[in-house]
Amino acid sequence: MKFAIIYHSETGNTRRMAELIKEGAAIVKDVEAKTMSLDAIDTAYVEQARVVALGCPTYEGTCSWQMKKLLDTSGLPLAGKLGGVFASQNWPGGGGADLAEITLIAGMLVHGMLIYSGGIARGMPPLHFGAVSRRSPEGFDKERCVKLGVNLAEKGLELFGK
């Protein structure tokens, strides 16, 4: 099963999150994951993917305009796919990552996607809406990214098979 991880990153933090999500997906047998930046989306791969994760930095309390533009104008084939989200933020005390993720989720729902994170039902670390990191994802933030990859890959196989 193919798993596409699409991200927008300015400083490398969100790119690192995407790489960690890919590492988590790789733990699950029969899953092939690929990361791609907004500037290099492999549309053919996305079309074949059963799972798509979107991630971006938090700008002014919500998702980056670049990621919002992707959802608004790209025409990517997203309907019927399982989706998950991740966001980085610069400030550890808050900064809108939850709203950024909710904005991504709303766009994914409009495109007909199924949304999943595993929430608190899949044990620690909890994911709530998706993975969030403060600056560079290390420690607990790293664990959340890897876990999101595992959760989405396992749920994708459960829903769609190989």
C-alpha cells in the first residue's frame, strides 16, 4: 500500500517531521511511504496512494498559506483516501498548531477524505488531531511523528488492504 506524505517546510522542521512519519510507516509491513515537498509533488504517486498525510508550519495561528493553496487549487486526487495531518510551531507554549491541523482536516474533508490519527485510543504518545512539534522534532515530538506514521499505515491496511 502506498502512503504519500506531502509537506511545506521553510526551516526544515516540518520536513523532518515528514521523514519521521515515513520512518513510522516503514515499520508496518506492506507499506511504501514517500515524502514530497509542495514544490515536488509526484501526482502519479499520490493518485496510487491510499493514505495521504499533509503537514506544514504554523503561520499566524493557522496553516501556511502555501498548504492552504494546495488544498484550494491543486486538484490532487484525494477523494476516498485516508488522511492525517501534522504541524510544526515555533513557540513551545502554543502558536496555533491545533488550528493549523483543523484547517488541514477541514480541507481534506471537503475533498472527500477519511481522517484518522489514532487520538488517545492508541496509547502514548497521544496524537489528538495529528502530530505537533515545537521547532525541531526530538524526544516526545519525534515519538509523535513516528507514531502517526505507524497509526496511519496500520489503519490504511485495515481499510484498504495491500
